Amino acid sequence: MLVVGAGLAGLTAAHALTAAGLDVTVLEARDRVGGRTYTVREGFADGQHGDLGGELVTIDYRALTALCAAVGVEVSDEVWYERPQARPGETPLEGYLSDGRIIVDGQVLTGGRFAAVDDEIRVALRDTPPAGHEVIEQWTRRAGLSGVARRALAGIARMPVQYDLVHIDAHYLTDAHVGNVRRIVGGSQQLANALARDLRVRLEAPVLCVRQSGGHVRVELENGEQLTADRVVVAIPPFVLPTIGFDPPLPASLIGALTSMQRSRGGKVIAQYAEGDAVRAALSHAVFSDGPLNTAWVSNPYVTSGPAVVSGFFSGADRAVLESEETALAFLDELVGVAVGGPVTRIAQHSKNWTADRYAFAMGVMYNQATRDSLVAQLATPERRVHFAGDFTDLELSGTMEGAVRSGHRVADEILREPTRIPLTEINTRMVRK
């Protein structure tokens, strides 16, 4: 059995298949496991770290938290992002509306200025409810929101999916509750490392082509090596999948689904600040901005002393900021300073432009509500002896670490439940002669 890709989806599948007694080899193009779960420590004081990829663990991440428990990875206590005092029936948008957490035109909305915006958005939600499939930019105009109200919800709306408002459907404002969040202690890559510990993983082994014939699958690596298996799990990001050849070609419906998806373009910048207590007080529950850096939060809120590490996101039309790390960091410094209410001292930093990464090409993918079911059905369907995993093949939580883990379990279950089929060419040697 071969698994292509050592992100959470591929490692979860390999872990489950190995536990069931199958002989599994994982092929990974990078020089590390984890894929878009990527934890960095270099340069950070006090042994701290930052996640350049996925980091939030919500209440819905049941498969991921169970897997963490199974392999001995600790998950932190909860931190609220949607206000804990939110009234029953409130939308996610209303849950994020909180005095002191929204930055518009370089200033924190607070007091009477926040109250006016808060009231305007709540009235608009009540009197002009968004349609679930309607893009947010259209809804803000249909509802007649003022310029300041539209800018106030910009960062909140972009946070879950990191698209521009012309690509995000209103489902994320009205139905997609995040609730309280936790994190994997020590960084999200801890889970990938733990899963890989007892697996056979080959790093720096990019795949060139996957060929099926005669009841077997042959995987050709870019270095010319060829490996053969009864089945192959392909667990790589959707925008990387078209860079691998398939013989016979993948079905037209699958290629059409792949090429129709919107990619979340952009990445993250993370920095460690010396003013730890002030930064934790201002950003542990996240802040949202109408600027190029739309969302920022303390990445290690379970660390209660010393410096603090902050993550910030650039995406969509603003992704070009990441082409200059210093420019991106300057935006983060400015936002953190505004949130804290004074200058801050950056002592370490990292950035990651996922769009420029040849093994990702995007931060992730989310589906519009109107097309989600049909696209996922096509992308998750096996092609003969090749099975597909990855967060984009999960119907409910695509684009998340939980979706990746669920897809790994799904594809392992597909393989383990499918009865063994013996090709005609093997009947003589495997049955008659024995």
C-alpha cells in the first residue's frame, strides 16, 4: 500500500491502515511531514513556537481530538472567539462583534462608535437576512450597510476562509459557528510528527505519475524510481493534484471539479513580542481589521508568561503583501500596536506564502453552499485502485485540519471494507497452484 502525501490526511490514513495490519509506505515531496500543518521554532525566545499553517481546534474537531488522545498529543484549554455572553440564536457575525476587537481605518472601535456599528449590523441581519448562498459583498450592499459597518465586518467575514468578500458566501456569517477554540500544545505539527513516528515515511520523494494496469498501481517518482502497490491513496492538496500525471487519465468529472474550485490565496505572518502580558490581554480572543492584515490572534494563549506569539493573515487581493516579509511584518506590528494601545517590540518572526508553495498553491479551499455536495461527491470517489483523501474531500469541514483527519479515516475505511479482488492474471499462481 502506498500513500502519497504526509499531511494530516495521508498520515491519518496510513496510521489506520498500518494498525489494521497492512504494509504501508508514505511518500512525501517535502523534507518534513505535516503538509500545511507547519510549526516553526527557530529564533523564538523561551522555547516558544508559531504555526504557519492550521492551528485552531474547534468544538467540531472530534476526530482530530480523538486522534490526538490516541497518539499522546496534548490539546490546550479553550479560548473564546465568539463572545461567551452571546445570546441564544445569535449568528456567528454577532458573536464576533465585541467592543475593542474590531479595527477600522487604523482605530479600534470602542464605546459609542462600536455601539453604532454593532446596532446597524444587527438590524441588517434581522431586517434583511442574508441568503446562505449569497456572497457577502452582495449582501452588505443589498442590506444598505454604511461604509464603516461594511469595513467593520470585513475581517470577521474573511477569518474562516481567507477569501475576498466577493467570493465568501453568507453561510459563514449566519451558520458557521466556531465557538471556543483550542490548540495543539507545542504546535499543530506535533500531531503529524506523532502519527509519522511509527510509519515508514520517505521524504523528498515527489511523485511524477500514477499508472493503473493489470490489477496494480505503479507510482513513478520524479527521480525515476518506480514503486508498485495493490492500492494507492493520493492525499495531497487539490491544486497540487493536477501536477501529477494519471494513466489512464482521471475522469472528466473529477478534473472539472478540481479546476472549478476557488483557492484561498495568501498566507500568514507570525511574530513574537516582548510585551507578552499586554499582547495577551489585547489579542488572545482575536482582533479583526479592514486592512490588508485581516485577522490576528495570540497563537499560544496557554503560555501565560514571557513573550507572546501573534499570527496574522493576508489573503485574496492583499496576498501580494507577503512578497516582502518586512512589509508584512510592519503591518502586523502596526495592528498589534493599535490593539495594545502603544508601541510593541518584535523579537522574532516568520512568514509563509502558501500560494507560492509548489506543494500547496493555496492556504486551502472552501466550497460555496450551492455547489458543495456535488463537488465533494466527485472528488471523494475512488478511481479504480486509487483513493483520494484531503480536507477538500470532506463535506462538512473542508479546508480544516478536522476535514483532513476525517478524510484519512474515510479512505482507510474504504480500503479495509472493500473485498479483495484477484485479477485473472493472478488466479493461476495465487489459487490454482497453491
